[in-house]
Amino acid sequence: MSFCCAVITLAVDRNRNKILDFAVTETRDLQAYRRLVLKIKKKFTINILCTDGNFAYKNIKIFNKHVISKSETCLVESKKFNNTKVISPIS
């Protein structure tokens, strides 16, 4: 039996406390972030992006201002599934 690990990343509108979109990937790398960015760019204009210090967020510019601070990401982290690692067996 082998296992698969999934990372769920959320994009949240902090003014409305709503999930805008999400991505399910195996890692938190640049490719994972790029997929989420492409979906969001089609629907929204991002003025302020608040993130933790993950390197991927600095590589694709979709925002006017970027705030890197753990204290600014608590809304996203309070959502149930953000960055939850789901481990399920694969037959």
C-alpha cells in the first residue's frame, strides 16, 4: 500500500471572509501556486496579497502590495481545510 499527500491552498477575500478559490496539489511549490494564480487572475483584481514566507508567492506578481507576515494570514489559517495534509491509501 502506498500513500498520497495533498496540500489544499486557499485564496480568501479577507474583507468578505469568503473563500475565492482553492488548489489541491502534492506540494507548495511554484507550480502549485501558479495554478491557483491563473484561476484567480481571471476573476479578480488583487490589490493586497498577504502570505507567509513561501518563496513561490514572490515569483508571480498579481498584486499591488505584498505583505509577508504570519499575523496577516490568520484568516486563511482559520479556515478548516487550509494546508491540511490529507493522507489516503492508493491501491
